[in-house]
Amino acid sequence: MVSTPRLVIAAPASNSGKTTVATGLMAAFTARGLAVSPHKVGPDYIDPGYHSLATGRPGRNLDAYMCGPELVAPLFAHGSAGCDLAVVEGVMGLYDGASGQGELASTAQVAKLLKAPVVLVVDASSQSRSVAALVHGFASWDPEVRIGGVILNKVASDRHEALLRDALDESGLPVLGVIRRAPQVATPSRHLGLVPVAERQGDAVDAVRAMGERVRAGCDLDALMALARTAPALPDEAWEPAYAPAESSGSSRPVVAVAGGAAFTFAYAEHAELLTAAGAEVVVFDPLRDEKLPVGTAGLVIGGGFPEVYAPELSANEPLRRAVTELALSGAPVAAECAGLLYLARELDGKPMCGVLDATARMSGRLTLGYRQAVAVSDSPLAAAGTRMRGHEFHRTVLEPGAGPVPAWGMHQPERRVEGYVQRGVHASYLHTHWAASPEVARRFVEHCRVR
């Protein structure tokens, strides 16, 4: 049974203040001495970094599309084990989900799967009495979604607050917080959203502290905690990455090097846990700073991030580029997603990269964004031919050509196409995947590392 008190922080629309409120609540409750488990609905990699900074725990994603609705509660249980409170930040508007697929992957669906009360964050900057109609509509749209209260954001004055409270008195929903209109907390954005924590550690610490102070000053933390405690127990067992292959008992643990640092910040915590459980020794390295791969590297994982921002620095690190190329040419298992794909290309925005793939990459004005259904076209250390996975694309770059002689994936949504590269031990693609949905991916990868 999962009995962790929990809240889902949602909003009628994007840019209402969910991230500020959710991160601020995490920081404020952590400052009270509580162990707070941070979660984010959907495939977002950036917000969990701020959540982690606020709580000192790994930020974890709950994605009903990529992992399936059946894994949402078990993954939540895994992340929140031993915690006093869990705070789940929603995505987009409360009822917005995967395009054309109803409630799938929406904040509302996750809230129902977790049986968690929802706190609705409302941007009140341009309304007064109408706020009651807005809140009533969201609270009554789906009777299975329990909205337990409202936090009013961007409130202009005492008079404005009084008008809003009067309007909401008849709604039956308590006002659990009022946050005044103020200069934006310093969380700069660029072409894919907020700038990740790893790129602005000092400033990010200050930003999270400021969020915590604003939420602590404007919200009723005791009432919010009481609401969180009304969540009933979930009859789900926690997701478990543990896996002990009998054939490898007593054998050495192959070193799997995982790219990190400011250029490669997109990663799900469960990936490293799965690799470790499958028998690997996971070692993180920074392609911006380290001139060598970790000693004994038998396999390489290069996830997503912002290589386009750091193309000159990545290119200037010639010793590491040579080491990555040599490892790939040796046939070692290499799994590259999005940023990793670009790093393995011949060049990025005219800057030399590793040259493992005969392709060039450049920034584009077009955002490629959305969920995908994919099937592995051929065998690789990551997936056997025919393996079906769901994933997500999120980039403003173009790779030419987009697929190699042996593509990585055949896509079935939103259009049919092939994409990515499989050559020697390399599996490189724009597609972000969540291995918790297919743990055999990590097992297969580690076994290929072991037998080299």
C-alpha cells in the first residue's frame, strides 16, 4: 500500500505559475524538515532539475503515455517511498493530454491514478468575479478529479484579493494561497523552456529559495498539508528496478559511462537505476570538461540536452571526441538520444563533432515536439528488431540525413517514417524513451557491454 500524503499542482493553462508554486511548495516544506518527493507529469526534463534542487531528492517524471497508465502509481510509489509528502507538478492545462487521445497523459489522468487532491493555480491578473466561473468549470468537468483548493497567482492588491475571495466564497473551494504580482523569479528561458539547473547552479539556488519564500509567505502550508493527508492509500506495489541475471553472477560489473554536465542534462533517474540493477557500474562524465572516458568504459549512454548551446566547447574538447569515436568504431554499445545523436554527427552548426555518424546537424527555427510510437527497425545493443516503444521528440535542430542506411526506428505517429542510425554498436536517434516501460532495454544494453 502507498500512503504518502500527496498533492497535484495543476492550472487551467500553461504559464499560470505551476512551476513557481510547485517548486516553492517543495522548498517550503523541505525547509520545515519534511522529506518531500518531487514529481512532474509528462516528459519534461528541465523542471525536475529545479524540483531536485528544492528537495535534495531526484526529480521524477510520471508519464502515462510513455510508461502506460498502469506504471504511474508504481513509479510514484518507488519515488516517494519513505517520504513525508509528495508534490506532483502538472503539465499544460489540467485536462490537456496527448493530442487527439482524450485524457491520456494529462494531469487530470495522473491525479486520478494517484487518487490525489488537486490544487488549482489560477492566474488572476486579469479577472475578478469571473474567477469563480473558471474554477467552477474546472472543478465540475470531471467528477473523478478532486480539486481541493485554489492558489491565486499574480494578485495585484488587497482590493483585488478581496474581490477574488468574495467571488470564490460560493464555489465551496477554499483559497489555500494568494501570491502577489511581483517581478518574475529569475528562471530564464530559451528555445526549449527554462535554462536547466546544471547551467546556472548559483542562480538556480537563489531562484528556488525565492520561490520557497514567496510560497511560504502567501500560502497556508498547514491547510495544504492537511489536504495532502486526505489522499487515500493506493493498493499498488512500488516499481522495482532490481534485476540479477543469473548468468552474470560473480562476473565483473561493466562500466557504463553516462554523459552529464551542462550540455547533457536530459535524463530519467530510472535509467541509471535500471543499468545498475542490470549489473553495470554507472559512471557520469562531463563532455565539456573531461578529456577521457571513465576508466574501463565498456558502453556509453549520451542522453538529451543542449549541445547546440555548447557546440564550440564540445568541439574544442578534441581528446574526448577522439575517445568517443574510437569506442564507437570498436563496436562498443552506444545509446544516444537527441543531443547524443547530434554529438555523434560529423558537425553541429559548422563545428566538428565526433564524426561517428555521416550526418550534419544545424539549428532550425522549427520546433519538433510530440509523442511518438516507434518500432525498432533492426537489432542493436539497445533493442531487438521489432521492439515497440513509445517516446517523445523535443528539439529545434535538423539532422541531414535524418536516417542512416540502417535506421533506428520506424515511426507510426504522427506520420510513418524511418529515423535514426544503427551501425556497429551504435543506436542513435532523436527519440527520447523511458526505459521503465521496457526494462529489457537496460538489461540488453548491459549484457552487450559484458560480452565485449
